[in-house]
Amino acid sequence: MIDPINVQILAAILFGLGIAVVLTRRNIFFTLMGIELLLNAVNLSFVGFSRTFPADAGSITGIVAPLFVIAIAAAEACVGLAMVISLVRGRNTLDTDAYAGMRE
Amino acid sequence: MLTVYFWLFSLIAVLCGFSLLTARHPISAAVSLIGVMLAISGIYGLLDAPFLGIAQILVYAGAIMMLVVFVIMVLNSAKDRTTPRGSSYSWIGLPLGALMSIVIIAGVGRSAEALTADPDAVQGTAQNIGRSLFTFSGDAATGWYVLFEVVGLVLLAAMVGAVVLAKRSLSSIEADEPAEGAH
């Protein structure tokens, strides 16, 4: 039997890695992939916690919720990549600092 | 034996995560991320959630990462050598990520004794998940059915949004067609 605390530690490490990728890297694709890594870490945490409850306490929730997260991540990747395509076709660079003017 | 597989998958996931952080090209980063996702789906299998592991491989490692690699290749950015890894101020993200990990581990570690694996936990098989998703009444959570339909609407809206975004960028290329809106 796997110790649940180890699953949580692994999820926390992957979450920290995702945060580092999103905040550090300047390529647009790395930012998007960092977000996917964050979502994966949270899913792993959900499933790890679902193993610590008995079935009648609703531990199926910890397995159904990641399914919805996966569906929303698919929608997010779809729209995000379409935005990347339309951005890069206009400015022809992948550097996120080139799009800092979008806030004005 | 289960523990050995768990440590193996954990090692693969963390190493591929570091590879994602330090990769030079987006394609190698995408391959690293696929490695992370495959390792995590293996851990799902070890945690008695086989359906979720299969959905992870199908949707994440299959569909989403295929889309990402496809767009990277369409934009020809695998040859991009000009975008730096990070700027002098964006390296603050590394200690912030490490701090995030440490804070979460410390918070969860405070309740490490209460976190014990329950042998009565539900198996994440397709049967149990389907029963929980599609039953209106009974002891299953009834809110999932409505949520499931709403997720279908969200996916439809995302598809329409992606088509609209791609169409605008195409019509701005064709000069003979009057541009709709300011570009």
C-alpha cells in the first residue's frame, strides 16, 4: 500500500515545478505547458486524497473531479493555442515580453 | 512491490519536470511533459484509479500534447533560438516555486499521521465512475450529471472560440477580403 503522504509530497513538488516553469520561462509554449503541469499536480493530489476516505464518505469525488479538470484543461489548451497562433502571426515572436503592451 | 513502482514513477515524473524547466526547445519540453503525464497515469493505476489513468493517457498525453506539438510545428518555433530561457528578473520564479512546494509539504506534513490509506476506499473503475456520473438519485452525488452536461457546453464554446480566433488570423492574411474589426 502506498503511503498517501508520499503522493501529496510528489504532487507538491510537481506543483512547485509548474509554478517555476510558468513564472520563469519566457517562451509562450513553456508557459502553457507549465499550466498543464500545474493541473496534473492538482489532479494527482485529488486522487491521493481520495484513497484516504472510505467509499461511503464520498471518496469517488476525488476521482470524478480530476475528470472534469481534464475536460476543462482540454478546452483551455484549445483556446490558448488558438490565441497563441493569432498572436504569433501578428507579431512573429514567441517571447512573452513582446506582448507586454497588451495591458495598455 | 507497489512501493518500488511508485518510487520509479515518482523519479520519472520529477526528472521530466526538471527537464521541462530547463529545456531549450519547445519540442523537447513537450516530450518531457508527456513523460510526466505517463508517469502520473501509472501512479493513478497504482492508486486504484485505472479509468483516470487511461483518460489521462488518452486526453492529456494523446490529444492535448498532440495539439501542442502540432502548433509548435505549425509556428516553426522548434528552430527558435532567439527567445531566452528567462530574463534577469524572471528567475525569481525558481525560489517562488521552491517556496510553494515547501509550504505545501509543510502544511500537508502537519497532518501526516491522519493521512492513512483506507482499505475501504472506492475503486476508480469505469463502472463506479459512470454510476457516480449518470445516476440522478440514490446515494451517489447527484450534482455530477448537470456538471457533466455543462462541461459539454464549455467544450463546444471552446471549439467555437478557437475557430473564431483562427478565422480572424486567416482573414487578416487575405488582402482581398475586407478585414472585420481593427487589427
